[in-house]
Amino acid sequence: MLPKPTEAELNILSILWQQGPSTVRQVYEVVSQTKEVGYTTILKLMQIMAEKGLVSRDESSKSHIYKASQSQQKTQKNLLEDLLERAFSGSRRQLVLQALNTDSVSKEELAEIRALLDSLEAS
Amino acid sequence: MLPKPTEAELNILSILWQQGPSTVRQVYEVVSQTKEVGYTTILKLMQIMAEKGLVSRDESSKSHIYKASQSQQKTQKNLLEDLLERAFSGSRRQLVLQALNTDSVSKEELAEIRALLDSLEAS
DNA sequence: TTCTATCAACGAAACGTTTCGTAGGAGAAT
DNA sequence: ATTCTCCTACGAAACGTTTCGTTGATAGAA
């Protein structure tokens, strides 16, 4: 089982999911737009992530190419289930209610969720 | 603004929410049922939490009585919004879909969520 | 009063995460 | 060939979290 990614690691994974397999330089360019950080910091993080199995890398070219080992959806699911246990005492209902308890949900999103509810109820 | 509680801190907060205001000893008794840990570890954690403002304490008796500063709901909301940003790129829809994408949701829960959708859509 | 149990406070060790400086190698440019 | 640039690897510092041993105070029991 893969370990839970840390905050910095998750940030890098997000970039890999968005951009697809990337070099350290490519990830660094994105990160440094938001955050002042050194190149070797990102390199080191990605090396550690490779050790942990969070990413795999292709070393055939001089600049290694990294990609996320797990899909974004699978990782999202894991993190959500983790939060469910740690903060919601396993109450999925409470989590969903909290997630929807905001005014920034569009009609379209509501419709989409309804559709999911329908398909769940059908099975 | 209160800092995001760490893992160990959240565990203690959960106990305080469940049991109401408690002494270190009372929290320790609960924690030690699950986890082998020393009393002073819990004490130190709760002292730090008091410094951070995560808990407040009544020092009038010899055994100080600690209580969570924020409600469970408010904290849940904060943690969920944090995860929404960090792991779901702000896509609330994706988060809710992932949360419901499991077979362990009862009919009653689905109905409850539907009701919430109705009230959201009404406003 | 003296002993015992319980408590808060403190400091520091142990551990994990994040940071980056430095070194060394490989390839491109001069 | 020498220099310049870009890359990986490594080690360690800096920082935050978690752990607990020790100390000193206080209250209750003997």
C-alpha cells in the first residue's frame, strides 16, 4: 500500500496529474509560479516520492521523467476515506452534508449529484 | 484563525467533542485504549493545543479541564474545504461524487442528502 | 507530619518533512 | 579541449510533530 502523500508531495502529484509525465524541471516551473522554492528542493521531493512508490520514473533520458503511480481518482478516494475516519468518525452522511453545505454549488452540479443518487438507489 | 490540527491533535479533539470538557487523565484513558502512549505525551499535546488556541482550559481546579475551542462541525468544514483545495483542485462536485461512490450508503442517508439538495435548490 | 499519589511544567530526544548547498557527470557551445 | 549549462545524487540543516523522563508542587492518606 502506498503511503499517504504529505502536503508538498500532494502538490507535486497534482501537477503530474494535470500535466502528465514530467521532468523535475517542468514540475519546478509550475511550482515556482506560486511558491518561492529551489530547484533541488523539488528534485529531492520527487526522489523521495520515487522511493516511497508514489511516482515511478523513466531514467532512459538524461532528464528523468516522472509520473504518478496512482490515478488522481484513486488518491482522492484514499484521502477522502482517511478524512472520513479521522474527522467525521466514519459518518459519510455528515461528510456529504458538510460538503454540500455551501452556497457555491451550481444547479448543474446539483443535478449531477442527483443523477448519481438515482443510479446508487437503482442498484 | 486557528491552525489546522495535526493528526494527534485531531484525535484528541475528537475525544473532547465526544466526551465534552475533560481532564488530561480522562482523555488519556480513552487514547490509551487504542494506542500505547504515555500520560505526559497527552499532557504535552494538550498544552500545545492550548497555546495554539485549539482548546481552552479551566485552571481553577488542580486538574485542568480542557475543552475544544471550535465545534466539531466547524472543524470538519475547515478540514473538508482544505482537502477540497489540496486534493480536488476545488472541484466540490468531484469530492461529493467520490464520497458517494461507495456501496455503504443506506437508503436513509440517500434520502437525507436528497432533502438537502431540495433545500439548496429552493434557495 | 511524613509518605504517597497525582498533577502541571519543562526540556530534550526521536522522528518525519521540507529545504537547499555542494559535488560530480554528461552534453552542448565556443 | 575548455567552458558553460543542466542534470542527478547526496548530506545535512531547519523546522514541526510526537514522544517521554524528570522535576517540583499540591492534596490526601497514614
